Amino acid sequence: MRKYIVEYKEIGIYAVVAVFIGLVVGMLDALFGEVLIFISSFRDSHFIYLVPFLPVAGLIIVYMYKKIGKNTNKGMSLVFSAGNEELHEIPKRMIPLTIIGTWITHLFGGSAGREGVAVQIGATFSHAIGRKIPFKNASKIMLITGMAAGFGGLFETPFAATFFALEVLVVGKLEYLALFPALIAAFVASYVSHFLGLEKFSVNLDVVVTMDSQTIVKMILLGMIFGIVGGLFAYVLGYSKQFIGKKIPNLSKRIFFVGILISLLLLIFQMGRYSGLGTNLIAASFSGGSIYGYDWLLKFLLTILSLAAGFQGGEVTPIFSIGASLGVWLAPLFGLPIEFVAALGYASVFSSATNTLIAPALIGAEVFGFNYLPYFLLTVCISYVFNGNHSIYKGQKTVF
């Protein structure tokens, strides 16, 4: 009996702490997200004046990290090192640095995401709290809890956020002790950020698709394509970071000269269509806007260039845009509704690029409707198998 009392006491403490983490991280996510939306809108309105200064912005980011950041430019790698108990403490200065660095990147047109920032905010804050809790594995459990809060607060998809945090550290192993606090923190952060005005992206996907043998075969083929594209993105990103790093070992020179190249490409290719998060491509994919057959490829390449150069941000939202715009292009070839295939691409390329399985299916359901969950499960499972076991997260481990 005493054993159960002790266990429930531990669960209760984790739950209370998770509420606190969700509140704080939700507020930080709302601040970060709202400012990022304003910055993106401002950049789009003054694109021609801002993008030429992307190389200089890169130098500012490098100087900022060298002056006060030390090793915090490793970003998500530090989170994975802490999660796998290879790092004792995540430097707290990483929170303001990654926020400011990402704002600068987006203001001057770099093609990057935002989830990395949110996850780093949650992980850094919660890991510090976990180190003070006198329970076994408390720091790891709280780290996962904070990751879920960060992802959930930004995207307002708490179920997907919970399982993303559980899945992403180690492929093939879920830290079930973190399930309850992670779920609580993700929901609290999601509600807090929404309450503070951060809008959730969602689509009322109103299409009728029959799950017959012909449709299943088409979805399997789509899953294979999405899996290969997501795995290729992860592989090329990792290769590009190493290649550019060897060719231009000095980070200041690297971000400056590659920044010049990115600025020129962004100006040449439709004046900033591929800058920032890629939410313009996502919106066009689900509203009947113009999506070209090369959109996904150019977003693919420019995001890799931006991140390999050293600009700050995440990968997930650009991956969503790559998947959705690729889906729009593939839909007529497979004779399926455009928005339906775009939604499948949105979730499936995310799955293959992050080497996660449950979270992508759930994010598809939370964004596009739970009645489509079986379709997401099918294509995500296939894309997961065909990603070549690659991941955008260098620190991700596997038990296989």
C-alpha cells in the first residue's frame, strides 16, 4: 500500500509542476509566436529593403552567440544530449538567444522554422526544474514535459506535441513515465498561448474519400514518395552542414557568404516566396492558391541552405510547407482531391524527416480533423518506413 502512495505522490508532484511549466512555456510561446508573425508580415511588406541585408544579419547572430552564447548555437543538439543524459545542464541563456536569433533570421528573409525555438524554450526551462526534483529520472521526465509544452504551445496540437516529445529523443523507445505530465503541460501551454492570442493553424478538410483497394494502393505509393522526400531532406541537411562547414570552417565567413547566395536566390525566385516559415505555401495549398510544381523543391533547397549556413530557427514548418505543396503537385497524378493529398503530405513528410510515427498522424488529425485519422495513419506508417532511418535531429538515438 505504501508503494502505491509513494507512486501517486510522485505522479501528483509531476502533474502540479507540469501545470506550472505549461503556463510559463505557453506564455513564452505566445510572445515568441506573435512577434514572429509581426516580423514575417513586416518583412513581406518591405522585402526588397530587408533581404539584401541577410548576410549582415547573419554576422550579428554569430557575434551574439560568440559574445554570450558559447556553445548554445548547437541548439537542439543540447536538448538531445540532456535527454540522453550526456549533458548535465542546458544553459539558460539559450532561451533568449534562440528567440532573438530566429527573429533576426526571419526578419531578413532566411528560410527557417520555429518549432526548434519552442522546444528549446520548454526543454531548457523544464530541465532546470527537473534537476531540483528528488526523484529518479526527474530531469529527463521534466525535459520531455517541457518539450511537449513548447511544441503544444506553439502549434496548439497537444496530442501530437505529447507524443512528439515522447518519440523524438530515442527511436523505438517511449518514456511512459513522462506521458502524464507531458500531456498536462502540452494542453496547458496550448490553452494559454491560444488565450493570449496565438492562432492555431487548422483546416476544415471537407472531402469524401473511400478507403477502397484502389485508394489504399495510391496512398501507399504517396507514403513512399513522402517518405523518400522527408528522409532526403534530413540527409541533405546533415550532409550540407558538414560539407559547408568543411569548406568554410569560419562561421562568420560561412554565414556571410552563404547569406549573400541565399539573398540573391530569394530575390531571383519570385521575390521572397520561399522566405520565412513557408506558411504562404501552406495557405495556398489549402485555399486554392497558386502552387507550382517546383515550389516544394525550392523551399527544400533554400531551407537547407539557410540552416546549413548557421541561421537560426527550426525545420518543421518549412517541412509542412514542402509536404503540402508536394501533395498539391502529386494529387492530380493520383486522381485524388488536392487538399486531401496536401494534408497527407503535410503530416507524412514531417514523419519521415523527424523519424517519428505517432505524433505526425496525430498532428494531421488535430489540424485537419480526426475523422481522417485512418488515412494519416496509413500514409505516415509508409513514409516512416521509407525515410531511410534519417532524421533532421543529429542527436536522435535508436534502440535498434
